[in-house]
Amino acid sequence: MDKLVSKLSGGSHSKDKEGGSSNDKDYVDKGLDSIEKKFGGGRINPDDPKVRETNEKFTDGARNKFESMTGKQVPSKFSN
């Protein structure tokens, strides 16, 4: 678990808001950020650019998998 936290946080535990604005986040991104804040024990900063990039890859992969399995498009409101 510590290795995952280290990779997601990029080894930095700063509370700086360096990421993009929350306006460019869809509902899935906001939900993942909320989970990280709640269950990350303060060790994961979702606003860190490295974490943001990893989260985008994760949510994009999940969206692509959903679309390939169901054949339905996810509305952009939920995942861009």
C-alpha cells in the first residue's frame, strides 16, 4: 500500500494546489479525488500534477473498458 501511495503522490506530501482548476474535472475525476482525500490518510494530494495525470489515465482506461464492454458511450458530463 505504501508503494502505491508513494507512486500516486510522487513522493511529495505538500498541500500546494498546483493542479488545474476543478472546472476541467468531470464527475468521475471529482469522485476519485474525494475517495483519495477521504481514504488516503492525508498521504495523497489529488491536486498534485503527477497524481492528476495518473488519475486521468485510470479514469480514461475505466471509461474505455466500459464503452468496449457495453457498446454505449459514457456521457461527457460523467467522463470526458
